[in-house]
Amino acid sequence: MIYLQRSILVLSALFTIGYSPVHSDELSVPLEGIWKATATTDGGDKHYTITVTKDDGSFGGTIAEDGKDDSRKLDTISVDGKAIAISLEIESNGQQGEVKVAAEETGPGTLSGEWSIVNSSGEKLLGGEWEAAKQVAESLAGTWDSVVDLPEGGTLESVMKVTETDGEYAGTIETSEHKTTVTKITDADGKVTIDLSIEQEGVKMDVQIRSEKDGNDLVGKWHLLDGNGGDTASGGWKATKRDEFALEGSWNITAVLPDEKELQATFEIAKSDDGLSGIARLGEDKTDLKSVTIGEDGEVKITLDFEMDGTAGLVTIEATVEGDNNLTGKWAFTDGGSENYDGKWAASRAGQERGVLRR
């Protein structure tokens, strides 16, 4: 009994942490948000998700052990400069004890310290290392491949495209036969809700998808709603976000000219309010890229004004992505008339070895 039933206390200690009225203007550690915590125990590391919320200047929240459905309300938190102290009184078989976590902010979004269990006399019974990292909320903007479980059996595949403007989401869901505009998307505490309307045989019906983030996926269920917001049908739903190629940065360009010589240049591409833009540098000369786009199939297309053999025209580059740092494809030149040339083209990110083109 001296150890307050060691295994039970360890579970309780690491699974339950707390709340106290700490005002935000007294804090130097921004606690509000989602934290992934790890506690070292004799039985191995324990991993938890801690959600800290703020209400009228006071902090509370929940904690859940990763991989389990149970969630418990947070209980006590105090902050002093870069240091945080978490304590919790526990009881097992009439024995009183206290869980303590003492940690400091070791960097932006990181906490490191120790957890311990002490008895009513202040004697330390158990303890270990404790650390936590704040999770940065990833934008939902992008392309998602989704699968719907149908009521009659089977599945339906669709593509959901989400955009973000000033923190507000909008989107569409498209199948092989229909394209539907999403009316509302909300993302709160790892739970994503998607509202849309569908029409079948002239009847308009409201659908709500309720899901949770699971790594790079959204996993949940769709619900067909009646006029009172109740379910008339439901089924499974899962969406996986496509990896998007980041074209921004500096690229070393190699193009094979009609006379078999290689032209080398640098493209500098950046993200703007209207999409992607950039400049091409050839020696001391530079020119704006007219357009820079990445298609739904991942194909990169770039256009720029260019002069070849004294003739002004337009160069169009079409390339595919190879890994994270290389593009390969072709360029084509036209003056809108009889002058037309083309050749092979490749690019590698600055700092990477320049690719060699095979003629």
C-alpha cells in the first residue's frame, strides 16, 4: 500500500492532468492548442494527446491516451514565466497521493520536464521524464481522395477539393457523374465537419460528414439528414490528402537547343496571391515567367517570352515531377508563325546536383 498501488497510480497519474484559473495576460507560454505528450515509465513510454482550451482567461481541456477512446477533463495548471506546473490529487483504496508535472518551455511549441507521484507526506514514490510538443494545425486546403460506403453495399469514390481564404474553407466534391459544392467546412479540435446538399430524382437532401483527423486521413461517417437534423441513413467515409509538390524555390535549368548545345539558366519561383509566379535568369539577363501552373495530374507547365535566333516568340515548358527535387520534360518555341522548335528540358532544385539530359 506504501506505493499506492503502483500500476494503478501510474495510469491515473499519466492520464489525468488539470485546470486552474490562470489568466492569459500572466502567461509567457502559449498553452492553448493541442499537445502531444510523452511520459517515460518503467513499463515503457506512454503517449497522450492534451487539448488545452481557454475560457474567460482561464485554461482547461482534456487528455486522452493515444490509441484509446477514453478522454478525461484536465484539472490543474499553473504558469510562471517559461515554467509550467501541473498537479493532481488522486486516491486509491483510501490512500491519498498527488501527481506533479514540472516542465519548462525549451523552444517554440516544446515543453520538457518530469512527472512524479508523491504521497501525503511529500515523499516521491514514482517519476520519470515528461515532454510535450504543440501540434501545428495543418490546413485542410488541397485535394482529397475519398471513399464512401454505400447503404446498399459497395463503395463510391470521389475527389474533394478544398480551398482556404482568410481562414474560411470552401470546396467541392466530385464523382464520375456529379459535382457538388460544399456549403460549410469546420475544423475544430481535430474534428472536421463537412456540410453539403445532394439532389436525387428532383429531391434535395442535406448530408453531413463528421470525421476526425487520423494522420494524413480524415476518417468518419456520412449522415443523410431529415428535416429535423436527424439521420435517415449513414455510412463510413474516409478521405486521404494527396501529397502536393512544392514548386516554390530556386531551380537550375538545363535545356537542349536545336544545335545540340545546352542552355543553362535559373528559375526562381514563388507563391503569390494569384498562385505561382517567378523569374528566369540567364546570365545577367532576367525575364518574368508569364505563367506557372501545376495541373491536377501533377504536370508542371511554365511559359515565358523568349528570343531565338533573333525571332521573338513564346516558350512553353511541360514537365513531370521526379521525386522532390527534379523535373523532366520538353520545351517548345513558337513565334505564332513558321518558326517552331522543341527539345528536352530538365530542372533540379538549387543545391542539388544538376541533372544530365540524354539526347
